[in-house]
Amino acid sequence: MLSEHEVLRPRPVDWRPGDPGDWAGWAFGELDWRKRPPFQRGAWRRFDRVLAFGRRDAAAIAELAPEAAARVRVSPFGLALPPAADPGQGQAGSLLFVGNFTHQPNHDAAIWLAREIMPAVLARQPQARLRIVGANAPAEILALADAAIEVIADAPDVEPLMQAATVVVAPVRTVAVCG
């Protein structure tokens, strides 16, 4: 089984190579882009199953490699995106971070955001407010709450919180290694 999470469609050449010093990197990037669609189609043909992470990628695979379409399945873990936020609903200066805190990178991100990033934000925007929202918040995360930071553990619905946010942040700087 092949897990496909980024179907790239062919595109025209980007004829803006930038400064002459960047031309070699631009040329190699364009050559690499040209190799990707044939590589994808070849990979999709070789596997018994192709797991796409969304209907859009599954449809792109079916369009680009019709002979592989019958072997494509959509991941049940893919997300259906909510409708676009109404900019008029955002609360000025509000930031939001959402994560499940049993996932160590989210735990680290919340602490880093609250202790190191938020003080710099507040120095420039004293009215800024941060909401840290997530499942399984341990005491260390709950203790981040103060006048500028609200911690909401196990929120029943994050969509209203997302609608209220001016900025949704994901300050993840670590990865979890499985295996």
C-alpha cells in the first residue's frame, strides 16, 4: 500500500528564475517538478492500494492515472475542512492554538508559545490574547493560564473558538518519532 498525501498536478514552467545567482537552483527545481508527475503515476501503478488523504487527492489520482483509480481509497482520518471563516467574527488580537496534549510535539508547542513567543507578541501588541485549547491537558499546560492566556481543556467544540480567532497558530518545533 502506498500512502499518498500530496498529489502534484503538472504545471507550466515558472519563468521567473530570480537573480542570476539563483538560476541553477531554479533550473534544478523546475527539472525536479517535471519528474514528479511521471514518478507519481508510476508509483500509483505499482501498488495494489493507494491511500489518499482526501477526496481531492483521490480525484486527482483518478484523473492523472485512470488505470489506478479502482485501487484508490480515501483515508478515514482525512479531515473535511469547515467553511471559510467570516473575518467579521474574529476578535481583534486573538490567537488560538489547538492540540491533543498526549502528542508530545503539541505539549512542547504550547509551552514554547506561552513562555517564549507570547511575551514577544505582548511587547508589540499588549491587547493580544491567546487561547490554548486541547484534549488531555496536563497540569503543566493548565498552569500556563494567566491574564493574557486562556487554557481550555477538552473543549466540546473548537469551531466557535476558531471563528473567534484572528490568527490560528501552530508553533510545532519537534516531531514524534514512532518505531
